[in-house]
Amino acid sequence: MVAGHFRQTLSIYCGGIDNLYRHHDYSIAILESVRPYPMARFWLHAEHLVVGGKKMSKSRGNILYTDDLIARGYSPAEIRFFLIDGHYRRRLSYSDRAMAASAGKLRHLRGLIRRITQEAAGAAPSAGGTAEGIQRGFRERMDDDLDVAGAIAAVAAELDSAGSRGASPPESAAALLGALRRIDGVLRVLF
């Protein structure tokens, strides 16, 4: 149980929508009766992962394990990206096509980041510009009910726009790279 690992209030406690009643309310009642602080500031209840049109579950036999997806050639980061590139309140439908598209999207983003890394070439970051815009867009979408898909789309749009303008000065590229590292401190998939 999570109580043995955290000695302070969690920012977010996540679980499936089917755990909203009878499970999370029980967790709150037990944990908050024995701790001098709240369990979590926010409780998020995600919709289900759907495989073949049905909720993924052991009883249906439609479970996909990460080992299976890795054996199909996907990296753990690509699997994570597929799972987070949406909104937690909407069902996520798995298909081979959707997984491949998601992996391709992440590979594209990583390719843009590699180009920016080369442009930065160890330069000191400058202030302002695209770096501030990309962080602002990311923050605004994340602050809107944890709209991770919107946040990723905002990052991708800024990166595509920066790429269409041609090579960035090393100082601007270094600033953008720093902003992307801060964003990836949340996402954990870009680098």
C-alpha cells in the first residue's frame, strides 16, 4: 500500500473510475484516520483502457502486458506516451494502429529534440522567445484539468513552428532545450 512509501500528502492519487466508490473512499477513511495529514490533494479517476471495444480486464482475457508490447518493438517510453497522451476522463482505446501512431508521434518529437540539441551545441541559454512560450503553453494545458494531450500538442506545435523557421541560434536552442527538460520532468518520455 502507498502509505508505507510516502510520509506526506500526495499531490495526486490516481485510480480507475471503478475504484471511485468502495475503494478510494475506504482508503481515505483508513489512511486519514491514522495519519495527521490528508492522503492526497486531488483524487483523479481515469476512464478505462479499452481493447477490442471492451474494458481491459483479466476476466475477459484481453490484458496487454508491457512485456508483450516491448516484444512487439515498443519502448517503455513509447508505451507510457500512448497511455498519457489523452485525457484521463476519456476512455483510451488500444489498437495496434493507435499504438503505432502514438509511437511515431513520440519518435517525431524526439527527432525534433535531437535537432535542437545539436543546434544548442553547449551554448548558454538566452532568455525569452520560444522557450518561454513552450513552457507557458504546456502549463496552461496541464492546469486545465490535467489535459496532457493538449499539453503535448502545444509542445509539438511550438517545436514544429520553430523547426519551420530554420536553425535557431545556439543560445535560443539551449534555452528551448532547458524548457523541454523541465517539461520532461513531468512527462518523462521526451529524452
